[in-house]
Amino acid sequence: MMKKIKYLIVSVLLVLSCLSLCSCRELDMARYTTAVFSGEETIELRDVTYKKLPSNKYIFLISQSNGYDLSSGYVTAPDVPVLLARNFGTYYILNEEETLLCTTPYYSSNSIIIPSSYQGNVYNDSSIYCREDLYDEIKNKMQDPVIDKYLILYYVYNQQTGETKSEKYLLSEAETAAINAVIQNDENLFRLNENSEENPLYYYNSFITIRPTSEDLLFTDRNIIKIYFVDEDYYIQLYTEENDSIEIYSVPQEYKDIIGTLEKYSDYPFYS
């Protein structure tokens, strides 16, 4: 009987110990990821001050490739206990360099696109905060960013760990030039009603999504390019915000080799 009681006591102590360790981990995680509103336009996170950037028509492109659980959390008032941050805080994400923090982000595909909160934007509850020491530099870049590069965000699945990780690929000058050559030549326009049953994009093998970006990978715009691979034929679909239109271009033979190499970045996970 005494042995059973001792066994029961040891078992209870082990359970309590495990619960205590879990609670400690949860508390440590909450402390690490909880930010605090330290002023009307500043946020403190892990002894770093982030300052709110002004509204602007350009969009920040923030992608998270590592440590997803550690690069998001909640911002609260200073007097809110960290374990209640989820209930009384405002959700935020960090970019992977931890230089930009966005509250109430808008998610899009396998990237996180953060629209700036300017008048007329339906996502006007999103705000961008910049690390204080970089504030002037990034504020100046916001005035007129040059968006002339192309970026692919894609997933890599690790079969050993079971983890899926987001990666990014900035297209080379040759790849960029090939895409521009196709979409800047009206002779390549595929003149077909988008809803037609003959639309070849209904029967694609794979596709990739490409976002225009600045060289520093900070900014994007609302134009989106998709390349569809349909057997031996390739098509580039271009959405332009200015015209609120979608145009489809056939890729001529001379550009198929270079554009075809991008198919490996299709919107399905790589395996490693």
C-alpha cells in the first residue's frame, strides 16, 4: 500500500513539474514576443524602440522566413500582464531583419503584404513602425522608391524536420529583362476573353507569382505578375492597378528557355 502511495505522489510531482516547466516556457515566450505602446507613435520590443512611419501610398513587402513564432506577437498597454496580451493586445509581425514592425497586417499568399494606411485604403488599420535608428533613412526611401526588380516568395519543405520555410528569390537581370521584353510588346498580347472556355490558363501545369519590388526588398506595388506553364507554352498574366485590368501575354520561343527556368519556384513547396 505504501509503495502505491509513494508511486502516486511521485507521479503527481512529475506532472506538476511538467506543468510548471510548460508554464515557465509559455511565460518566457510571452515576455519575449510582447511589445508595449511606449508613446503615441512608439512601440518598445525587446529593448528596441520602433517609431511609427507616416502614411504613404507605397506598400511595404514584409516576408517572414525564419522563426515565425518569435517574429510575431501582441502590442499592449504598459499595464497589461504579458499572459493576457493575446486578449487585450494588437497583433503585430516583424520582418526577418527586425527593422520593421507592422500592426494588424494583411496577409497575401505566401508573403505578407503590408499596405500603408493612406486615405481610401480599406486596410487602414495597418500601421508600419520602423526601428528608431533607421527612421530617417526609411522615411526618405518612402518618398519615391524605385520598383524595378522582381521577387519570388516560395516555400521549402524539409522532409526530415517536417517544417515548411518561406524563402525568397530576386530575379537576375537577364530574367527581369526577358519578362519585361514580353509584357512590353503588344504583339505578344493573347487576345482572348478571360472567361472564355478556350482560355489556356484553365489547364496549366503550374504557375509562379512574381511581385515587383525595390532593390532593397522593402517596397512593392499592387501590380502582380503570374507566369503559367501550360505544357510547352508559357503565358504571363499581368494585373495593373492603374488600369484595374488583367492582360495575358504569350511567351515567344526566344524567351522560353530563360523564363522556363523559373518554373521550379512554382506555388507549391520545394522538398529538401
